[in-house]
Amino acid sequence: SAAIAADRPEAAHINVRTGIATGPVPLHPGAVRWFREQKA
């Protein structure tokens, strides 16, 4: 999101279509929900 990228510029490079695939590192449940909502 733009709000996150304003604070953390590297966040602008997150691809919402593939960002949910974090490999062996589990995502916070809120992050999973956010990524799934972005796929609309």
C-alpha cells in the first residue's frame, strides 16, 4: 500500500500477486488476509 511505502520505500517493490508466497517464513494472519483481499 502507498501508506506503507511512504514509510518503507522497499515496500513499493512488493508484488501483491506473489507476496503471499513467503516460503518457509509464515505470514502474520493479518498479512495473509490483506494479500488475499488485494487479489480481487
